[in-house]
Amino acid sequence: METRTMTINMGPQHPATHGVLRIQLELDGETVVKADPIIGYLHTGIEKTAESKHYYKAIPLTDRMDYLAPMSNNLGFCLAVEKLLGIEIPAKAQWARVCLTELTRLNSHLVWIGTHALDIGAMSMLLYAFREREKILGIYELVSGQRMMSTYFRLGGLAEDLPVDFEEKMRDILEDFPSKFNEYEDLLTNNPIWRNRTIGVAKISPEDAISCGFTGPLLRACGMKHDLRKANPYSSYEKFDFDIPTNDGCDVYARYLVRLEEMRQSLRIIRQTLDGMPEGLYRAHAPGIVLPPKEKVLTEMESLIFHFKIITEGIHPPVGEVYQGIEGPKGELGFYIVSDGGPYPYRMRVRPPCFVHTVALKKLCQGGLVADVIAAIGSIDIVLGEVDR
Amino acid sequence: MGLEEKIPDGILLTSVDKMVNWARKSSLWPLGFGLACCAIEMMSTFGPRFDLARFGMEVMRASPRQADLMIVSGRVSNKMAPVLKRLYDQMPSPKWVIAMGACASSGGVFNNYAILQGVDKILPVDVYVPGCPPRPEQLIDGIVKLQEKIKTESVKKPA
Amino acid sequence: MTVTHDNIETKLREAFGDSILEVLHFRDELTFIISKEFLIGIVEFLRDEPEFAYTFLTDLTATDWPDREQRHEVVYLLYSFDSHTYVRLKVRLKEGEKISSLCGIWDIANWFEREVYDLFGVEFEGHPDLTRILTPDGFEGHPLRKDFPLTYEVPQFTYNIDDPPEVID
């Protein structure tokens, strides 16, 4: 008797695909013979839109790519354009950026753990993760006024100075979160159901990982100790003391452990930034390139003229191209900007970590069961806004 | 009219419209349909702080055949539009649509070749909730307005 | 020996001579403009030389310069885990010219090249499945080319001076 494989469509609308990902599965019973991810259902044309906007006006577009870690995207874009312009950022702005970017990493990892656990079956984790996340969104609202798409970083530094009760509220978070992370670990790490569903699932060898372009927690879960914050430091990360967690498991459980430890290291970095936050300017002083602070615009004539010229005509960076990669929560997020001297970026290319990791789904799902496909998608921490841009 | 004095306790008199509308508005079941950033705010609204289950939306149904409210949360690209229409057609009547966010209402920040400029080009929308993304309180306000709208419907004219 | 821009440039010119058309230095970044026939040779040289070890393909993209005769410029960005440095290779192509695919060397080149084909129209020889990936099936044109319009929809404002909308209380 001849048996045929069955082709099933795990469509764009699915409770466990974290967005509009479509996977075509070829099944032999319950085993996956072939898995083919199809993307493009959220293609927004951000790269094309950015070519028609001034450098300052393109910052809100970058928020909406990886919408779980909006400040990371802002940081990547601002660092790339600042590298192109060749301006120095003051120390206070750099430390504040580090503090908020690590908070953003926490934000992203909390949503990851909530939705990943929900897919595998631990429904209460979603509620706990979102409860913690509300505090982080409170900080975003405090600094910028918006809960999610904060657009708080500007070329040259920050949009506004840090508010007076910033440190107090951040220290509340630092006191509160460690015990909550211990709670998550109690719930999941030694839980036999969690271990059965994640150990040995979606394994990939380190050589395949490099060939598939893995970066970030996925590469660290294969044993490679590589983190752009230590290898190519940016925005004064070299001044902070933190560890890079790795694990040799190469499976879903290893990725879970790596990310959980990363959350704790982020808290460590945040504590160091709060303890030693320098005084000074929150935005670089570079007339003609960087927007002057609002207080000066309302009182000094020169600042008013520069503000007017920058907003209406735009800035004119030198001709050339730069690439700036940062260690985002999902992996290496890179911005490649080509400038032809005009006020609009000639080409803004985003190197999306989630796009690169989605390709590996073909290898990760092969030979596993259908339920393992769900675990694999969760472990990749996919955000479709970044895959499709 | 004196009739209420003659009937025993525990009986209410009302019209069929009011009964049916009250039942429908208090147990709207949304379809689990999140596209982009607004979906995360929708998940927050279902989360522990802005609990949406107290408005009757206890479960979020994954299958369109069992849902009666579609909250289009996020930007609709041209590739996704036929899928959206198909899902809407699969939902049984009575059904309602909330366009959540600026991108679903009118295209939002993105005015280009890839994004449908407003989901009302392909679906009939009942309530538009603006914002990028709208706060959970705004979404709850939109849902309450939808409930007010359902109160004014009539069984004689199907939705 | 530490990897510096000069080392890489000298070694590459020794091995490949005329196929290195131009070298650019800008803001501490090194870019080589190479001719397309030697792409795979140069990439394998950079990957296999033990002191360079550029084993990681970070990015593969393209830029469109419609005013030039060679309008497409395909950009490859390589990274080395040992020396923590990037190197950028650029290949210039005329419209309709094909370039060899890197799918045999890195798995991720598969989707990167599909995206470049979709958005720019550059074709890659030896690619197993060169189809559209981001735009809908049946989409005509290549969106990120400069002559493809943004397709901006002008907002329809109506100034209801003569016919004001009804106010519903």
C-alpha cells in the first residue's frame, strides 16, 4: 500500500504563528517531511518610504519594524547616521541610551517568554509577563509620552532630558524584577512538561548556524560566545561590566536558558548606568546638523535659525556609505545607509535578524513533529514586522 | 399599565430587540487576528491590567467560524488583503468589524505601494479607533461604542 | 598578524590583481569594488585564509543608480568572528546582467538573493528557486528601483462649506 504525504497550510491567520507567518508543511502522519515558510504578508515598503523622508523624519518609521523593541531600532538608525555625519555624542546621552536599550531588551524578552510559553501550553506565563511589561511601558510613557513607539532617540542624543523621577521609577523596577524572574524560573526550568517539550527539539549544529546567518541568542545557544556589545562596542558599552551567557544545547531549551540569563544581565547593566549616570548635555552641540534643544530655540536667535533650516531643508551629510550593527534582542540588527549628499537617505537598508532566522525554519522543523514546529517558531522569537519590513 | 402588579416577581417585560441586542453585545467573541504593532496593544488589553474579559470577551476564538467580532489590528498589506476578505466572509452573521489603529483606518504612517489605505476599502467597518497604537483605554472605549451601536440594531433588519 | 585594511588590500591585490577595481575607505570601513567573474573566488579566499577567516555573511543587498550605465550595485558584507571586522564587496552590473549565486557557500544567501531579485530585478545564476518573496505574486515591477513611484495616495479632503455634515448627539 502506497502512502502519500499530506500538504497542510499553517496559514497567515493562526493563533501560534506570532503574526502573519505562513508555513506550508508536508506531513507524513505527524512527522514533518518539509517545512516551507512563506513571508511577505506584512511588507510595508519601509525602505522605499525612508528614501523620501528627511533623516529626522525617518526615525519614527524605524520604530514600527521590530515593534517589540522599538528603542533598539531607533538606536541602530541614529548610530548609523551619526557615524555617517561623524559627530560625537555626549556621555550622558550615551549612558541614557544604554539604559533604555537594555530596558527594551527586557521588554522584548518578556513578550517572548509570555507568548512562547503560551504556545507550548503554560498559559499563566503570558499574564505574568504582561504584568511586568506594564511597568516598562510606564517608563516609556514617562520619558516620551507614548507607550510603545517612543521615538525617544534623536540624531545627536535624546529628544528631551531625562525626567526628574526617572531614576526613582527605574530603581523600583530593579528591586521588583529579580524576584519575578526567579518565579519564571521556578515555573519553567525544572518543569517536566516544559523539559519534555523543549529539550532536543529543533536542534541545529554550530556550523549550520553560521551558514544560516544566526546571530544573537540563537548563536549563543549553539555554544559560540559572540556578542556585538563586546566584540564591536558602540555607545559606550565598553564601560560596563556584564557576562555573555552561552549554552551548548543548540535546542529550544538552550535558547530559553540563554535568554533568561540575558534578562538578568540586562538588569545588571541598568543598575550600573543608574549608579554612574554622568552630568552634561543630552544632545550633541553641532550647529547645522543636530537640532538645538527646545529651550534654546525659544530664547536664542541663532538656534532658531538653525532649527528652521534643519527642519525645512534637512541636513546634508557627506557622500558615502556606512553600516552599523547593534546587538538587538533578536540578533544583529544592522543599518546600511548610503548617502549622496542630499537631505534624503539614498538607500536605507535594514539587516533584519528575524528574516535571517526564518530561513532556518526549514532545517529546524524537518524530521520533527507538528507540535515541535510551534516550539521552534517560538524559540526563534519571530516578529513579522521586521521580517517583512 | 397595571400589568406589572398582576404578574409574580422575577419576570421582566421587554422587547425582542432589546433582549437579543443585550445578549449579543455582552458576549462578543473576537477573532484572534493580530497583524502588527496594534496586536501587541490588543494583547495588553486582554492582559491582566486592562482586562477585557469583564466586557464579555472571555475567549478569543482562533477560527473565524466561531467568532463574531473582527478587530483588524495593524497594517494590511496588499498581499494580506484577499486573506482578510476571505476570513471576513467565513464569519457567520451577525458580525462586526473594528478598525484598530491608524493603519487599519486609513493607511497610517505608510502611504505607499505596499499598504492598503484603510481596511474599509474591502470590509464594512463599524468603529474606527485612531492611534498609533491606540492605548488600551482607547480600544476599550471603541468597544463600548460598538456595544452602544449594537443596542440600536433590530432583528427585523439583519446586520 | 593583526588584520588591518592594508593587509587585506595587499593580499587581495597579490592574489587577484586586476579584478579589484577600486578600494574605498570611509569612517573606518573597507570596501572593495570587484568584477563579477571573480566574486566566488574572492569570497572563498577571504573565508579560507586562516588569518582573515571571513566566515559569516552578514548582509547581501543592492542599490540602484539609474544614472550610471551599470545601474545595479550588489553589496556583500562579510564578518570575521576572529578579528571582529567587516569587509564590504561591491559588484556593478548593467541592467539584465546576471551574477553567480552564493547559495552553495551560505544557506542564508538563498533568501537574501530572492529579496534582491524581488525588489531590484537582479537575477542570480545557480539559484534553486528565484521567485518573489515580499511583494504579492503577480506584482509587476521592482519596487526599490528609483523609477518605480512610491504610489502615494493623495488624501481626499472635502471642505464641507456648502454641505456640512449632520451632527449626531
